[in-house]
Amino acid sequence: MGLLLKLALLGVALYAAWKTMSRWKGLYDRFVGPPPQPPMPEKPPSPAPAPQTAAARRPVIEETVPCRVCGAYLSSGAAKCGRPDCPLP
């Protein structure tokens, strides 16, 4: 027998077994009833959202300036860029 024929016969056998089992399960459920569903655990109540202040919602954006020596961008309130020859105070 060829491989294709064996595969086709295997497919037919699997299909027949599947249909037979589904039919038997349908008959069993009809006479006995479907299996009981496990009880779902109750979800705990979600905590109330914390009120947010205006400061907490507003993003902090600082002005940046480039260093004249190394070109790194620093906050305008920063003291130095870390180099010994930094001109920033």
C-alpha cells in the first residue's frame, strides 16, 4: 500500500472514532445531564481609586541647556556636567 492510502485510512479511522465518542458523550449527557460546573470564586471588591492631586498628574519638565565644553544637555538647575573644565557654576 502506498503512504498516501495509509494516511487516508488513518484519517478516516480517526474521524470515525471522533464522531463515535462525541455521539456517545451526547447520549450520556442527555440521560445523566452535563457535568456540574465548578463554582467560580468570587472576585474581591476592587479598591477605590486614590484621588490624584494636580501635582501628581502634571509631568515634571525641566529646561535643559547644552554644556559648552562637552555638549551634554544638563538641567538648567544642575551645578556641573562632571568634567573638571566645566564652565557652569
